[in-house]
Amino acid sequence: MDNVGYRFCGRSGLKLPRISLGLWHNFGDVDNKEEAVRMLHYAFDHGITHFDLANNYGTPYGSAETNFGKILKKDFASHRDEMLISTKAGHDMWPGPYGNGGSRKYLIASLHQSLKRMGLDYVDIFYSHRYDPETPIEETMGALSDMVRQGKALYVGISKYPEDKAREAYRLLRENGTPCLIHQGRYNIFNRSIEHDTLPLAAENGVGFIGFSPLAQGLLSDKYLNGIPDDSRAAHSYGFLKREEVTPDVIKKVRKLTDIAARRGQTLAQMALAWCLRLEEVNSVIVGTSSLKQLQSNLDALEKPSFTDEELWLIGEQGAV
Ligand SMILES: NC(=O)c1ccc[n+]([C@@H]2O[C@H](COP(=O)([O-])OP(=O)(O)OC[C@H]3O[C@@H](n4cnc5c(N)ncnc54)[C@H](OP(=O)(O)O)[C@@H]3O)[C@@H](O)[C@H]2O)c1
């Protein structure tokens, strides 16, 4: 196993690979299954020990967990203790009043379903996928804590919580004796808001941080420079990135960023990943890849981790979209 490099997650004893692999897109029933197997093998063989899932990942919902579970059973059964597997509940999953939100009913039923789909006894991290203003936060945190006590999750985390609610969540989880391990939030050159609230609060509480969509779903690459390719996320009806988001203004910024990356001897995707990891408080970034080639190329981001002040300034100039 190559060493991708690991960082401690907050003040915990748990190490995260600097690059983690996310299975939101590219691992569902609509995706290329052979490529999915190849990517998981390559990732694990190169030290990517952390695989990030959620109940509703894949098209249709749940299919990423089911497919991941099949590959785990066939190829990785003897490696379970070398892997860090996370799942989440919080967004839309099944019809009716109990398949969305932050209720105890939803979170616990959902984790049971996720474990069944993946063929696991426990997950390493169970997240509340979003803050639900309609559920008392004590109820949501109580459900997370109980999953730890029952041995169905080793750690718990929160995702995309606003600052005031994250503060409450950290306090409640601490009081429950199951401290929050990690906050998962969007972080990339175009979306830096966590630097001002989420990151300092997490650091103050000893909570780790992991960034998602470090490539802004593929916008921070050379992919869309000459239009929207048929095999891209923006072209798929089931992709979360919409055609309308690939605007001339975004592409203008992407061109400028591509030039900065080229002067550093990197692709834009590689520079975008290295840029997220320049902050030690960003313990890991979760990248998504639709091909083995993308994954291989993205891992090379780790070869040029440092930035000059001038580079940071120039990148910052293109930051907000
Ligand atoms: N907590 C949350 O609410 C939340 C939300 C979103 C994501 N996440 C997590 O974060 C993970 C990553 O999110 P994401 O998929 O949006 O991440 P991302 O890394 O920003 O985007 C991934 C997409 O970028 C394109 N790409 C990747 N490498 C490339 C390269 N070298 N060259 C050109 N294009 C490249 C691919 O798109 P194409 O398909 O177009 O090739 C790929 O599917 C998810 O899988 C999930 O685990 C969590």
C-alpha cells in the first residue's frame, strides 16, 4: 500500500487519508460497474482508506451502498479493519414522513438499511447529513449517540450544519459521551465560506473537518473548457451539476485558474485538490471520480502541496463565482 499521507481527524486518534473517495455519483446502477471496481482497488492499493457514502447515493437511491457492499464482500472482506466507511441520513430517501429529516425514527431505520445494503455490522462514521430545523436537535444527536452505544457506528459526525447549530451539536454530543468526530462541508476554490465559521469552530471543539466537492463537481478541471461533454456530470439527467451552472463567467475563471495550475506544473484538478489541503485543519478532501484515469491523475496532486503567496493571491482573485 502506498502512503497517500494521513492527518489526524481533529483531536481524535483517528487518521484520515488526505484524499478520500466519495461514492455519491459513479457507483450507482446507472454507472460503469467494472470501472467502479477498478477505482476502489486502485484507491485502496494507494492508501485511500476512507470511503464516503450516504443512504441515498447512486441512482437509484441506495444503489451505491448496494454495489459497494457487493464489491466489499467479494474483494475486500479480509480488509474491513483497514477501511474507514462512512454513511449518512438526513436528505430525501424513501416516501412518507419518516424518510427525510433528522428524526430518531428516520436516522435509526436508515442506518439499519445502510448496514444491510453494505453487508456490514457497523460503519465507522455515521453522519447527520443536514441540519433539520423541524426536529429538535437533541433528538437528532440522541439518535446518533445511541447508534454508537449500540455498536452500529464507531464515531458520529455532522454535515453542512450552520455555525450556531454545529455549536449546539458539539455540546450535546459531548454531554452524551459520544463526541462529534467530524464536520463534513463543501470546500473548494469557488466555495470558501467554511474558512470563516465552520473551520474555526471545529478546531475550537477538537472536531475534524473533511471537505466535499473539492473540484466543484468537476467544474474545477479542464472538462468544460470546450463545452459540455456527453459523458460529464452536467450532461447526465441524474447528475447533480446542472447545465445552467456551466456559465461563461465560470469558464472564464476556470481558464485563468488553468493557467495558474499550468505554471505550477499541475492540471487544474490537481491544483484545486492541493489548494484545499494547504490548510492543516482540512483533514481530508473527498473527491469523486468517474474513471480510473481521473483518480490516478488526482492522486498526483499530492506531489506539489505548497503554494507561494502570489499563487494564493491569484487563485483567490478567481475564487467567488
Ligand atoms: N455531505 C454532503 O452533503 C455531500 C455533498 C456532496 C458530496 N459529498 C461527498 O463528497 C464526494 C465528492 O463530491 P463530488 O463528487 O461533488 O466531488 P468533486 O471531486 O468536486 O467532483 C467529482 C467529479 O469531478 C469530475 N472529475 C474528477 N476528477 C477529474 C479530473 N481529474 N479531470 C476532470 N474531471 C474530473 C468527475 O465528473 P464527471 O462525471 O463529469 O467525469 C467527478 O465525478 C461525494 O462522493 C460524497 O461522498 C457530500
